[in-house]
Amino acid sequence: MSGILTMKHIAILLAFLITLSSPVAAQDFQKGLAAAQSGDFATALQEWTPLAEAGVDIAQFNLAQMYSNGQGVPQDYKEAVKWYKLSAEQGNATAPFGLGLIYEEGGWGVLKDNIMAHMWYSIAASNGNKDVGTSRDILAKEMTPEAIQEAQAMASKCMESNYKECGY
């Protein structure tokens, strides 16, 4: 996952900005976005953290990206997982893809786990992320049919529990 924003993310951000109900939150988010785009991740962190803590899913997603990539913060996959999960709980279709990547790669205190990666990729696909199917299919080639079945069952349980029971 290189870079904090792609064209797809920018489109998601613009759609989100249109739906923001608080002008102050919109200003804070926009200030963080402008800062991140200019490489000022300290300001982005300052602007997005309160929004993320207040439950703004796109701010949570962007913090996850920052922690995953070590942009303005020490790279910390555990912290990235925390923010991706919170964002995913609110239906952000891209957040489960980020979780899948973290579990597929492993590192920084997060163990490589193909079953968890497949589970998150499946959730991302179910939430409308069309790009994730290829990653899931490539990963599946390294897995047993039993492991794939377990990942699919875990994905169903995760979504049915509103993201409260995700994993082992």
C-alpha cells in the first residue's frame, strides 16, 4: 500500500465531504487532507485524530493508512489494524482490503495469517471493493480448501456480528 491517497480514495473523500453534517468537521477533515497531500503528516494527524476518535470512518481509514505506511508516525501495524477495523465497522469498503494486506504480509507485531487475510479480502469484496478479488484469488492459491472454507465462514460471522466477531 504505497501512498496515503489514490484516485479512488480521493473520490471516496469527496463523496464523504459532501455528506459531512458538521461544517467544522468538514473544515478539519479538509485541512488534514490538504496537509497530507502536501506531505505534512503531523498536521494531518492533528486534524484527523479527533475526527477518527469521534467515529468519522474516512478519518479512521486515513489514520490507518498513515500507521501502515509510517507517514508522520512510526510504522505500527497494530495501530493500523485498530483504525482499519473501526473504519470497516462503519462500512468503509477499502478498510478491509488494508486489513487483508497487513495480515497477508505480516510484520510489526501482526503475524502473517493467510486465513485472516482471505477473510478481510472477502469482506472487502462483499462491501463493494471490486479490486480486491484478484488479491484474494492469488492468496487462495497458497491455501488449502479447508483454510479457504474457514476464512469464508469467518467472513460471514464477522459481517453478521457487525464486525464484533472477526477472526479466531
